[in-house]
Amino acid sequence: MKTIKKLGYITMILCGFVACKDTNLEDFALQGGQGVQVSTGAVAGNITKTNAFLTIPVALKLSGNAPKAFEVELRVNQDTVAKLVEQGQLTDVTVVASSAVQIDNVAKVSYGSDVAQFSITVSRTEVERHYGKKVAIGYSLDQAGKANSIDPSQNTGIVVLNTLELLTPEDIHFISLQTGGNIIEARDRQNYSSSSGGISIPLTANLASFP
């Protein structure tokens, strides 16, 4: 009886071994995800404005779905925009000063996504200076993390904005002198004050639109 039981156990073990072999368990091993290539995109959504800044949402394109979450390093690139304008490859635009532009340090790509988004912020004062014209803002993709790469042919993007579509004349912070166009005579103790340090002539500036 004991011998029969032992034979039964051995038979069960052999059957289990054969079954495991037939299912090819190695087919279920996780496959390593291949990296994707990131390229520049366009404005993605509504541009918002405050009294100080305009914020532009920009999208990036991926060659496929991200196998894992990663980040793409970004930087402002007004030098390239200036060169393209100088060479005549980019026309009818004004180059925004680099000091007036801020950009997110990185664009974050979510797992499984084929797009990413970041924000460019430009000084409202700078946009108002060029009101009536189109302005250009350049940015570059520097590096993608976790074995992903940047498309070398599309690593610099240019956003062109029409200031007439962003602001209205009523939005502009116009500054003017209250006495503009007039001659102010500082005499007979009028329109000035004197001290041991010299003479002061006060002038009043008016600010149109909201402060």
C-alpha cells in the first residue's frame, strides 16, 4: 500500500512538471519598453492673461505611448528666433526680449501618454510694447529622461502670437503726462519748489486702463 501511495505522488509531480513546461511560463515575462522620441508642438488651449503676465500652454508630441513616466528639459531660445528673422526665414514678426519670457524647467510625460504639455509665460508689458504686431517666442528641448530621446529635426519650436488677438486697446496700460503738449513755465514761484539742493518741478503721469 505504501509503495502504491509513493508511486501516486511521483506521478502527480511528473504531471505537474509537464503541465508547467507546456504552458511556456517564460512567455509571460515582462518585456522592456522601448523609449520614445519627443518633438516640439504648438499652442494647446486658451491663453490666459493677468495684469502682469500672459500664459501660453504648449504641447509636445511623442512618437508613441510613453513606456514609463519621464521628464523633458526645456529652455527659452530667443537667439534662434533672432537668427531666423535676420536671415529672412521668419518674417512679419517681432522678437520678444528673453528677459520677458519664462518657461517651465521641464515638461512631465505621464505613463502611457503620447503627448505632454508645459507653459510659457511672457510679460504683459512686453506684449503691450509690441501691440499691433506679431511676436515670436522660441523654446528648445534639451534632454529627455529614462532612455527617451529628442527628435533632432524638431528640437526647437517657435510660438507666434498676434497681439491684436491677445489684447484690446482698452487693455493697454497707456501712460501719459497730465500736462503733455503744454509748456510749463516755472517762474514767479509757480510750478516749482526750491530748496538748498536745487529746484523741483513736479509733473503728474496718468495711467490708462486698470493698474
